[in-house]
Amino acid sequence: MQELQEFIETGMKFHGHKCPAMPLGVRAGLAAMKVLGVNRSQDKELFLRSETGKGHAAGCFLDGLMTATGCTYGKSNIEKLYYNKMAFTLVDTKTGHSVRVSLKPDFFQMSLNSPFVQQRKAGVAPQDISPAIADPLVKKVLSIPEDVFLSIEPIQTEKVTQKSGIFAVKPCEKCGELVFVNKLRMRVDGKLTCLPCSGYSD
């Protein structure tokens, strides 16, 4: 319980406001790690495929997943699939073992009917929602059994391709800024340039 509380406190600081979805992400991430028998990712030991999207409330859930698992955009060991689902797959890159975890539909639907979400629908910013509303919901998330709100699928095995980091850089021949070489592009005039100066989208 102490470890969970530490993750929640870290997640709250990282996330910026108190809400029930971020702790849900923390608990879901920890549950996936427990199933795989792994520790929090220090580098690229884990990879996370999040099925969340944008323009809806799942971003809070994803911040909780990143807090718990150590899978971050900075380490490039996370991918967002934009399925607009409260689900994810966590992969142990050493063994290829993976597990998919999702919120149970009935729990998810009940959460969308909570007073916190009703306030959000009414346009209230999350940081402005009364602690009298937010605190009991967060407390509930921290205390309910995993099997009440999580669907955890059987462990699967998948092929994992490890990619080496790129450290070589060259200057863009138009703007002069240094660019990691895998994103340099040759323009029709023969100049080796960064993407913004190249006119290409990728």
C-alpha cells in the first residue's frame, strides 16, 4: 500500500490535478506489471501500447500508466494507438511476454456517471472541482479490488525487435540546426535538410 501511495503522490504532481482516472491508470499499470513479474522500466525493459486517444478523458488514465510503468515518450517505449479505449498492452521486452488490461465496461460506464465527470461535462476545470467530490472517488479507486474494475487477459508472447538509439547528428544545410541523421531528407536541390526545411512530412 505504501508503494501505491508513493506512485499516487508522484502521479498527482506529474498530472497536475486530482482526479479518479489517473489513479486508475496507476493501479492498472501496477496490475499488469504484477502479472508479468516485472519492475518499473528504467530504460526500455518494458513497452506500452496504449489504446487511449485524444479529445476525451482517457489522457488522465494514460498519465497514471506512465507513472506506474516508467514507459514514457521521452524513453520512446510507449505508443498511442488512438482507439479511444481505456485499455493497454504492456510488453516485457526481455521475454516477449505481454498482457492486455482494460477497464471493465460496467465499471467504466459507472465512472462516466460519477459527480466528477458530471462537473467536467458542465465545463468545470478538473483542478476547480471540489475536494468533497474528488477525494472520495480517488479513495475508492485506491481501495477497490482489481477484479472489480480490471479485465486482465492471459499472457501472450510476441516478437520484440530491439532498436538501438541514434547518436549521430549533422547540420541541416538550410537552417543550420543539428538533426539526428535518421530524420535528414535530401531535397530536390540536393541539400540535406531537416524535415521542416525539406518540405516533406516524414
